[in-house]
Amino acid sequence: MSDPRALLQQALEFVTSKQWGTTPYMDVRVYEDAARLRDTLRAALKQPEQAPVAWWNPQYGTDSYAFSDEKSDEWRVPLYTHPTRRLTDEVIADLWARNGTYHHHFARAIERWLKGQE
């Protein structure tokens, strides 16, 4: 499997290259989509790489002794914290617009969004 950051960088280089969007007949929405894609790729590349918080040995299952805070031949599977999802003003406005102004529906929409279901 390729390095995910290298793939993001390749995608960004393509989208910012002259090969992308040189046709004069392209719809304005394509240019807007490309600009959003460039912004998204740049933001993803600015995120720091995570370091493992612990190491796991799958032979031990999920017992407490299956984990270690140091990597070794025995504990070789890295474990990471879950990245946080941040609510931007745009996401909040979109959730509010799509889910009405009733606070209960809005709160449930935020929960779904945080779980990746919205």
C-alpha cells in the first residue's frame, strides 16, 4: 500500500497542474469543485502525522496484557487515537438549514455528523 500522504500530494499536484481545467468549455462549477478539492487536499496535507499511542499483539486478543507503550517484536501493531471532527461554521449552518430550527432535530443532526452518518 502506498503512503497516504504521498497520494494526497500527487492528487494536489495534478489538480493544480495546467492539465487540469485547460478546456475553455468547462462549466464554472467544475472550476469551483476543483478549487474546493485543492483546498481540501491542502488542509489534509497540513495535518500533522499521528504517532502511535500504544502497541498491540493480536495473539493476546484484547486482554490487558496484549498492549504495550513500547514497540517490540512482540508488540508490533500500532494503535492511534481517533482524529477529532471539528464543526465549522459552514457545517453548522448546513446542518441547521437541513434539519429545521427545532433544537432536538438540530442536536441529533450534530450527533449523526460527529459519528460520520450525516
